[in-house]
Amino acid sequence: MSEQLQIKIKKILGAEDLPLPSYQTEHSAGMDLLASVDGQIVVPSGKWALVPTGISIELPEGYEAQVRPRSGLAAKHGISLVNAPGTVDADYRGEIKVILINFGEEPFTIKRGDRIAQMVINEVVRAELIHVEELNGTKRGDGGFGHTGT
């Protein structure tokens, strides 16, 4: 395993009792984010809710945190993220919040401390865009959605 990246994390006032995000297994790519809600939130079918996590982070320049759905919540309850994946930029210092959406048929209840999403840390490559009149051709060309069949 390569050297670990150190990231500063701060608990938001009122989230002192919640554990910090953590990896659940040795090879997990994402750390689980917890709901920092008072009591509970019910997300009706077809609706979404902005759920606080009770943390803010200080990412090093050149990194981002991606907030992604948890596969278990998606498979069992139809819960996902409206903006999957959400991006936390290196210069953002506010509380990380998750926009959960309920694609399921039943209302979904979120309680304090529930694992609601996962956070993956990635290195960012910034690109320089160069305007041209033509692009090099490829076999695919401009074939888009479904162009290779099913």
C-alpha cells in the first residue's frame, strides 16, 4: 500500500457524538458518511432531502472528495444521490451535505448516525482546453448512446 494522504477533518457543532468517517474493510475505496440529523428525517418516495454529515474537511490542493451512493441502500431501498457523484473541492470548507433521493416505493427513514453515503478521495488532473477547428477521427466517430447495440 502506498503512503496515506492525511486530511484534516473538523466536526460541526452538534456532531461531537458521531464517529468520524471510516473505511469498513481493509480494501474499501470509500469512507462511510453518517447522518448528523436531530431525531430522524423521512424521505417520501420520489422526493429528496439534504442531509448534513456533521463534518467539514481540508483537502490538499490537487485532490477532491467524491460523495457516492451506498450500494446497499440503493439495492434494498432505492436510495441514491441526486448529484451522484457529488464533488467536494479542495477549497471548500463548509459542512459536507448529501442530497439523498428515494427512488423506492416506500418512505425511507434516516436516523442520526445512519450510514448514508460514501466518500472517496481522488487526485484531480486539471486540463488546458485548446480550441481547434477539427478533431482527429476515430472508428467510433460521433456514435453516441447505444451505438454499439445491446
